[in-house]
Amino acid sequence: MTQSPPITNAATTTAEPGASLWHDAWLRLRKNRLAIFGGAALIVISLFCLIGPACSPYTYEQQDFSQYAKAPSTQHWFGTDKLGRDQMTRIMHGGRISLGVGICATLVSLTIGVLYGALAGFIGGKTDATLMRIVDILYALPFTVFVILLMVVFGRNIVLLFAAIGAVEWLTMARIVRGQILTLKKQEFIEAAIALGLRKRRIILRHLIPNALGPIIVYTTLTIPAVMLLEAFLSFLGLGVQPPMSSWGTMIKDGAELMEEFPWLLVIPAAFFSLTLFSLNFLGDGLRDALDVRTSKD
Amino acid sequence: MKPLSLLLILTTLALVSGCGKREMRADAAIREQILLFGSKSEPQDLDPHVVQGVGEHNIISALMEGLVAEDPKTLNPVPGLAERWEISPDGKVYTFHIRANARWSNGDPVTADDFVKSYRRILTPSLGSLYSYMLHPMKNAKAFNEGKITDPAQLGVKSIDARTLELTLECPTSYLLHAMASHYTWWAVHMATVEKHGDPYKPGNKWTRPGSYVGNGPFVLTAWVPNSVISVRRNSNYWDAAAVRLNGVDFLPIESVDSEERSFRAGQLHRTEEVPNGKIDAYRKDNPQLLRIDDYLGNYYYRLNMTNSALKDKRVRLALNQALDRQAIVDTVTRGGQKPAFSFTPPETAGYTSRAQLKFDIEGAKKLLADAGHPDGKGLPPIEIHYNTSENHRAIAEAIQQMWKKNLGVDATLRNEEWKVYLDTQSGGTYMTSRAGWIADYPDPNAFLETFLSYSGNNRTGWNNPEFDRLIQAASCENDVNKRHELFQQAEALLLDELPLIPIYFYTRVYLLHPAVKNWHANYQDHHPFKHVYLEVPAK
Amino acid sequence: MFRFIAARLMQTVPVLFVVATLTFFMVRLVPGGPFDAERNVPPEIKRELEAYYGLDKPVFHQYLDYLGRLLHGDLGPSYKYANRSVNEMIAATFPVSLQLGGMALGLALIFGVTAGIIASLRPNSALDYTASSISMMGICLPTFVLGPLFILVFALNLRWVNASGWFDAADRILPAATLGIAYAASIARLTRGGMLEILNQDFIRTARAKGASSTRIILRHTLRGGLLPVVSYLGPAAAGILTGSFVIETIFQIPGLGRHFVTSAFNRDFTMVTGIVIFYAVLIVFFNLLVDIVQIWLNPKLKF
């Protein structure tokens, strides 16, 4: 079984290969209708969350006890919650938090996980063993206790939220990337690059990681929902969104147990959550295909 | 829309196919006379001298009985293991006569000496009993419990003969019989069994396992699978075994209130511990025969930190209190028939109702706040509301936050913490206002008011009033009921005038009960002695 | 290979040591102790309890005591459940989680890998979109939504199974399905992605162009490389899934290790938390070792 180098010109190109790579990718992405739909949907949802509250006649905290858990109506398009608050406004505010956390915390875990995994996989040997045993240790540590401790030391703030989420979510990413790199490293084009004496940093960033992008993107799209839901758990511990504000995660969590009585309290936040995830996924798949040089030959 | 449409499709399928032939566990259990009892949490232990919880009470009360028992309707003391008793005129000496046929589940007779040894055991400091202070009305019990005296013979308990026990108290204690009937700390353990399974005066004794457990109540322990089920079955050696109608009780520790409610609906329980707040209305409307709402001897309140500079001013505290629409909170937020609390002690607690009453008066509140130099809340720092994470506490805090904002112009922030962190913050006094709940151990104003003694570990507000302390101490040694109540009236008036707390509502117990459960009576402590309860197939 | 495994087992010792040490100190630094309660515990009594459990000694002294007992395999007594030991509670709860997790993992692998392969065979076809959308739904419906939904339908409406508990064989179905679906969805996504990577490589295209039937290609060439990301993911996932899910075990009232662990952390049951974490670390190390072995087997170019 012989494998030809996936990115054949990678080892020899010198003049800004990145620019053309991204440009080509964009051209290919544009042709993928689902990906464009995903991207557009994301933009619409983001605008809805960012601009929406300014257009809403209600605020997220304004209570009206006479409007206890009312189903969607012309007055409250998404209904009201158990304190008589307008759910649409709460969804908008919640979306800011969930999207913000989802994207930022995922970026944190993505950066750490990919670099760490790539480094461990590329260097190998004792360094790899040490780095991966550290990952094992971090996996094992009790997360609840860890978060409470973080809050004691640093107080509750938004940076800590990302730190806490980043601290757990990058571990699996690191393992996946390492697994991919270990395989890629043995392929001829990388061995050639090493033989050519290219700098390690360059090999990792320019050749190894781009070739592992597929699993990275797939796992990233899995990380985003995990992060959004983890935020709901963290707010249980007192970190994360503080009432009367809520996030999609906390709304879904609260709504889950009310699905019989007040289904709109689950269905609507869950619909936004799902729509966002589907869009992200379409976009992710499109990106993956677009960035995969091999598909361009079709 | 996925969950809903999926649900609809599947529900339709279910209706069309007309399933539901499987017999429910609850129905089979009615025939077997086994009560299926949702008991919330895994018990810490089943040793009455070690535990500290309501869930534990339910299980232990099936396995043990006190000298005095409870009337199932009124909870008034009725003869238990003791067939009768005498009280000396000064109210300080109680003499109990134990039944000739009172036996342990292994057949041994129950003797006065069992109680002497048991009381010595629970008061021995090294046992580390969390609830041993319940016995402190007994002469020298506190000193012995705190290690100040070491000779157990000095304790106010002795056996006159095998079947006669004499208790001597520090002060006349009018609620003593109630406490002895309802509180497991006053019940005896079979010392020979305890000694067989480890050091009886240290924690961690393993005598409470099925097969080892020796009790003197209507049932014996037959199974204990952690986090899953605890089974008790009929005790043929119980003195009143003929009167017991249930064959047993299965206690199912279901932590999640939602899971518990679903289990009830799936026919796996006869009684739940709670009802999810969002489902109360639906039950009230569609299945009122299943929903039980009983008054409960407890107060849901906010502690105010008296050392906080903003709250030091009494007018600010009064204003925060008067701006709360408690009726709206219980009607809209809690929805479980709770009663707005305008005093700390619930009305009609052992015949006592506080004369002093707080009020809801927004205009008055605004004026108080302006007098304190904060018109419309100006210059007042945001009031932080501290609570342990729970949907109900959060909703109440959110409502109160809005009321303060709307009615007073005062800003409030919310701070939730996980349970043990919350307790740590509260006892460390690093909060501004903090949610609290107090459930009385026995029906008496003292059970509420003593928590605000300056030296009480349950105070946690930094409030310290020597006059209040004096009144409560005087009341605790007063034998005349009217005089005693008068002392409590003065103390409570003082407490509500100074206001180191904001009472919000008096608790109710909201739970589901299968219609087959009979002889189950609403009462203010939610005690339902199992020897009286039975199951009967409801008439169709 | 033997040397590789032996070396890895040697590495386990420092890992466990570090995990035990960090956890031991972490649980003690967190606010709140095992004997704090809403009803105040008199200080005299608290002192006695702390003395009994050795919590009155300097922390470092406690730590040495703990390590000493750990060497003998004794994880200590529970502080919360007065008459139980940590070893006993793990022995009582782990088999339950193992059984549940094993079933869920089996389901997740069968359905996840199958769906992933189907989707990758005809990328961007209707079949791909169907398979991908179903697996996306599994991701969008978190277990705390799916669990109650299943109970509503199958326990409360259809009355086929119980709503909670772990008594009959039928009690295993819903929780295993709920847990399995959550993981199946992720596995399907990872399989599809991994397979596409390989399918797009030139040697597969060449083979296809030469007219090799697609089934043979998949089986012979692509599965090995395509499953790599799934295998990497599975190491920690398997350890997590087999030690129990707090959410699932709470919703379905299952007496497993996952729920017990989280409850213990909330109870500040120091020994219980530390003990379970050490136990969990052993499993993590074991599964990651297993994964590394499988990875090497999948990729003959790697050497032990």
C-alpha cells in the first residue's frame, strides 16, 4: 500500500502558500450551497441576538406576574416564562452568551488542543509520553471540585469561565490531533520535508495541521454544543451566566423538565440551539471540503 | 420543533395501539400491602444516634419507636414503648413505665437500662452525634456532651427497675414529650448489637446493615442497596404487631424531583417527597385527588447581615421588608399553597401566635428608605441576594430583586453558590442577604426563636441582643404556659422590630399520594407513623 | 509490544500519584467541609468527628496517612455515609455503571460507525444528509432533554418500561439508549470525517478508477485509517461512559458510580471523591493504553 503525498506541492512552495490556499478554499466554499446557507443562518441568528433586544418592547428581566407561563401569542411571540418574562427577549440575550461562549471557549480549546496534540505527536518519544500522561491526569481530576476551587481563588469572572471550559474541552482534541499527526508523520511528504531540513514549526503549522484539518473541524463542531451545555452546568456552580440573565443552555435545561406543561420553554430555545448547530455543521463540512486540496480535482 | 412533533407522533401511536396492559408496581404492591415511599436522598446511616435528616427520620421511624409515640392525626404524645408516665409537679422529673411486652426485633425485652445506655451513648462526645443537642434539656446532658463532665452517672437518666425509667431535666420543658415522640435522638438502640459490630462510642459502626439491625419498631430492615432501595418488612416481635396492617415499606431515594414525579406517574411510587413546582398547577387542575398540600412547621426567610454597613441602618432593613409582596411570591412563584410570613414563628405553633406582625406597605417603605438618606434607593449599594443553586430559590430571588427595584428603586444582584460553598459563606458572614429555611424539630415557639440567640450557631446574621437572649432563656425554664408564651411574645416583637431577617413564607409540604394509601393524615410535621398506615384498592 | 505495554504500565504509577496528590489537596482547599450542615453542628461535636477521621492533624500528615493506606488498596471510610467504606461504595456502584456504559458503548459503536460509513460513501448525497442529520439531532438533543422525552413516551404513554430504577432487565433499555445515542452521534460525525479523509486520497481514487467494488475498498483500505479519529476519541470517552453519566443516572434513578461521584463532591466526602478519582484515573490510563495499541494496529507504519 503506497500513499501518495496528499498536498503534493506543499514541501516546495515558498511564496505565501497560505494566501492562495485560503483564496482557493473560499472559491470552493462559495459553490457549496449548504455551507453558504449555514453561514447565512449563523449571521441571521447573530444579528437577531445582537440587534433584537433594542427592537423588543420588553427587557429580559421585566416580570409580569399576570403573564405566568403564557404560550406564544401576538403579544409575546415566543411566549413567556414562569415569571412572566418575554421569552423572545430572553432568547436574544441568551444567544449572545451562548454564541459568545460557544465560539470563544471553543477557540480556546481548539488552539490549545491542536497545538498540544500536534507537538506531542510530532516530537514523539519521551516528550509525547509525558505530554499525554499530563492529559490523562487532567482527564481524571474532578471537574466540579476544580471549578469551585478556581472560583475561590479568582472570584467569578468571564475569563474564568473560558479557562474552566477550555481546561476540559481541549483534552480530547489533543488526543485526536496527536493520533492523526502520528500517522501523517510517517507519510512520505512529511518525511521528505523533514529530510529537506524544514523548520519544525513550519512543518507542524504548514503541513501537519492542515492535513489533519478534517477531524479537527469535525471535532470542533462537536465541541461547540458541548461547550454551550457545559456553560449551563457551570452556572449551577455559580460560574457562568448570572440570573436574571440566562443562556440557551440554562433555558433548555430548565425547559427540559417542563416539556409537558410549557413546551415552548423547551422547544424554542432548543430550536435556536439546533439551528445554530446545524448551520455550524454545514459550514464546518463545507470548510472541510473547501480546505481539502484533494477535492479540488473533482 | 423536533421534540414536540416527535412527542406528538409517538403519543398518538400510543393512544392508537392502546397499550398499557402491564401491571404497575404500585398496584401489585397494594395487594402485597407494601408501601412504595419516595424518600429523596440516600440516608447517611440508619443509626438514630448518628444521623441528622428528615429522610432518615422516615426510615428510622419504621424501625424504631420511642417511649412515647405520636398520634397519627394530631401528633400529640401517646403511649409507645412506655405504657404510661408521670410528671412531677415542678415539671422536672419524668417517670416512664415500659410495657411488659415491649421487645426488640431479636426477641430481647426492651428495658429501662437500654435507654440509660442509649442516652449515655448519644451524649458521649466521641460518637460525634450531630443531633445530640436535642437531649440537652436532660440534666447535665449538655455538660457531658461537651466533655465538661465525664461521669455518665451524673446524667439525669436512671433505671429504677427493668421497666421503669426516670428522667431528670435541667428545666421544665413543655415540649419534651413531643420531642421524645417525634425525634429519633430520644429513641434507644440495642447496645449489645452495636457493641458486636464495632466501637459503640465511635462513628462508623456497621450494626445498621440488613441482617444485623436490631430495632424495636413495627418493621425490620431487610434490604439496603445504596442509592436504590431500602426495604423494611413486618416485625413479628413488635409489641403491637397485631395492629400493624402494612407488610412493609420500600423506601426509594430518588434525588431528582422530576424523576420522582415521573416514577409516581409510571406507577412506581405511592408517595413522593415533592412535586416539581411547574407541575403543581396541572395536578391541582387535573388530578387534585393525588396532590397533597399540608401546612408544615417551617419558615422560608432571608438573613440580613447585621455587620454590613448598608444594612446596619434599621430603616433600610424595614424598608426592604415592607417592599415585598409576599402574596405575589406564593401565588406566582412558589404556587404550593404557602402562606405569606409576617412573623418568624408560624401562627398557632403549640397555641402561640405572634402578636407582632410585619406588613407590606410600599409607601411606608419608600419613606423609611428616604429617612435613612436613600430616597429612591440613591446612595444605597446594590443588595446582594445569596442563595444555594436551585430553580425555586432562583425564581424567588429574581422576583424579590424585581420588587425591590420596582417598589424602592433599589438594585439587587444575585449570587448563587453550590450548597457547601453557600453554607461556608453563610457561616463566615461574607454575604449581604442570604436565603435560609428553618424547619422546627418540635412544635414550640422555642424551636424557632432560639435560633436567633446571640450564641446560637444557627443565627449567622451577627445579630446580638442581650434582652432577646434573656427572654428566651427565661422562657425555657418557665413552667407556666401563659407566662412562657408571653416571654416569647416579647422576644418575637423584639426580633421583628430589629429585623435581622426577612420572613417570606411559611412552608407547606407539597407531595403526591396514591389514593390507596389510607390512615394518612395531614399534619404540621409531615409525620405519618407507619404502624397506622395501610393500603386499600380504591373503589372504581 | 510487550515492552511498550510494560513501559506504559510503569508510567501509570506517577500518573496515579499525581492524580491522588492533586485531588487530595484540591478537595481540602474547596470551601465547606464534610460535616457542615444547614443546622449548625456544635463545635465540640465537629472537633470529635474531625479527630476521629484524622482531619485535625496537619494536612501534610493526613496526606502521608492517606498515601500509606492507599498503598494497601484502602481508600478509607466515607465521611458522609457513616457505615460505609469507599472501596465498598465503588464495588457497589461501579458494576451498575459498567453494565449501563457497556451497553451504551456497544450501541453507540454499532450505530455510530455504521451511520458514519454510510454517510461517507456518497458524500453530499441524500443518504449522507439523512444519516448526518439524524446524527446531528443526537447532538442537538442533549441527554437531559432526550432522557425525559424517552420516559414520557415509552414509560408514561406506552407503559412499556419503568420510568426509573435499576431492578428489571427492561430498566436497562431507556438509559442505555439515551446514553448510547449521545455518543453514537459524535462517533458518526467522526467516522464520516475520518472516512472522507481517506476516501479522498489518491490511492483510493486510483483503486476506484480501476473499478474495484466500493465495499471491498472500504473494508480493505479505508476503515483502518478512517477510524483513527474515532479511536482517539474513544479512549477517554470509554472511560467516561463506563464510569457512569451523572445526568443519565440521575434522570433514570440508577445507583451507579457517576451519580455517586458527583453527590460525593457536593457532600465534600473527601475520601470518597479522592478514591473515585483514583479509580477513574486507573481506567483512563488503561483505556488510553488500549487506544494507543489499537492505533498502532490500525497503522502498521507505527511501531511499538
